[in-house]
Amino acid sequence: MTYKGEESFRHDQPSRLGILITNLGTPDAPTTSALRRYLAEFLWDPRVVEAPRPLWWLILHGIILRIRPSRSAKAYRSVWQPEGSPLLIHTADQCEGIRSALQKKYGDNLVVGFAMRYGNPSIASVLDQMQQQGVRQLLVLPLYPQYSASTSASTFDAITHDFTRRRWLPDFRFISHYHDFPPYIEAMATRIERHWATNGRNQKLVLSYHGVPKKYLLRGDPYHCECHKTSRLLAERLGLSDDQYMTTFQSRFGREEWLRPYTDETMKSLPGKSVESVDVFCPGFSSDCLETIEEIDEENREYFMEAGGKSFAYIPALNASDEHIEALVALIEQNLEGWAAPANDPETLQARESRAGAVKQQLGW
């Protein structure tokens, strides 16, 4: 077996710290064929859909991938930008913001990259690039504040699967969640307060998170609990009483029960409960994407207004805002503690190469 990266090894190669940020993923284009490839990879992940594989293969390829790609492509076309999907654009901007902030301290000893769990740039391709750049200590930050097996653990699976094909593994750290990290809570509060200062404040703040099937909670997944803790900490920071905010879950599909209350049903019912104006923020989404732009700011806005609502405001995700980059950098630096920046001065690298050459000469290699 030939392992990845064997041919590129050099004794005088600088050693570097690597920061890899990841997000869920995006199709390569807003087309039916691109969505079919993307959804096939995403929905076949056993962490995402916990179902018997033979049965699920038949459902996925016999029904879902015949119907859903064209519908999803239409939705993606409504949010697509010249540079690509919003998720790709924001994640690239976040990566650049983190790199700019950390390189002031680490200089060329640091490599910062981003990858998508599904689609491109793939985790395997970015890990290849990092190995070629000499990354020997790797910190991975999936941009999922709340842990779920279907997101954070799936990312861990992809990385460790890639590691099985590498001879030389880096020292490795993985941030599985940061749902209660104070700078993250502060960044969200600042975003919301800034929106209120500019646009005024509506009657209720709805905090909408991506849903997962209820059975995941019953099997021990902490996602539901972490979402509610994030909401509680954010509400406390904003000084909200229990009746001034609520937590909901969006983006469900299929017939089984998912985490409740559902965002769409909530939007349809609130006007009938004397709630005529809402602000909606999505704490679980580090970047604006199809689920926030199209699903929340278009579909759910329509549900609320058609049910009799008077005012609906979507508060954008943190994206690459200064407060978000500062929070992510603080999280990264906390998890880098104990890792010293590598010594890559020319004298050290030359000495390492000379010692290796001397040993080879002695052994006749």
C-alpha cells in the first residue's frame, strides 16, 4: 500500500501549525446534476441518516435523488452569487479573517485552510495541501457551535478516515462544540443589538436551529440540550424574559418526528397568539446559506405574514463579521495552548537536513 504524502517528504521542510475550519458543504453549481452529486454524498452518510443501508439505498436512489435535486437546484439558483454559494463565500471570508488575525502572531509558521464535509473543497484535498506545506500539528474547528453526531462527529469521521491513508499523522486536536463559549455568545448578542439599534426591536425573538430527528435525542445526542443552552445564555446576555424569546427547529424532511417546535409551524401560529412582529436569528448557522436566506428569510417570512403577521425581520448570521472572527480566534488560541510555534529558521532546517544526510551516508542508503 502506498500512503499519501510519502513522495513529498523532505528533511529540510519547515514544520507548521495547521488550522482547518470546516462547514457542511455546498454543490458546485445550482444545477440538477450538481445537486444530485452533492445530495448523494450528503444523504448517504450514516451519521446523517441512521437507517439500514440496503433499504436506505433503495429509497435514496429510487425516490429522493430522482425528485429532490431539481427542487433544490431551483432554491439554490435563488441565492447563488457570481462567486458561488453564500456558504462557500462566507466560509472563505472567515478563513481569511482567521488567517489574517493569527499570522500576526505565528507568521509563516501557521497554515489556515477551509474545507467542506460534502462537496468542494473536500477535506481530503485540503489535508493533502496542508501535509505538503509541512503541517505537523493540526487543529480542526468544524463551524457547528452545537454538537451533533450528524455534523461534528461526521466531520471527525471524514478526517480520521483520511488519516488511515497517511503514513505520517500530525498531532491532532478537534473542537467538537462551542455552544456556550462566552465570546461566541457575546458576538451573537452584539449582532442582535446592532440590528435592534438600527431597525428597531420586534415583539419576540425567535432563535431557529437546524433540526434533527427526535430519535437522535432519545439515543443520547446532546444537540437539543446544547441548542437550548445557547438560547438561554444568549437571552440572559440580552436581558430577555422567558416570554420574549423562543427556540425552534427548521429544515426537517421525511415523515418521522423531528425536534420541536418546528419553525414553519411556529411562524404560521404566532399571529393567532397575538404575536404580530418577530425577529429571527439562527445561532447554529455560522454562515448565511440556503437554510437562512431562502428557508427563513423567504419561506418562513411568507408563512408569518400570510398568517396575519405585521413585521418580520431576519437578523443575518455572524458570517465574517469582526466580532465573529474575534470569537473564533479566541476559541482557536485557547485550543492551541501547549503547542509552541515550530522553529523554522534556515540554520535549524539546514542542520536537520545535514544530520539526516550523515545518517544516510553511514548506512549506505
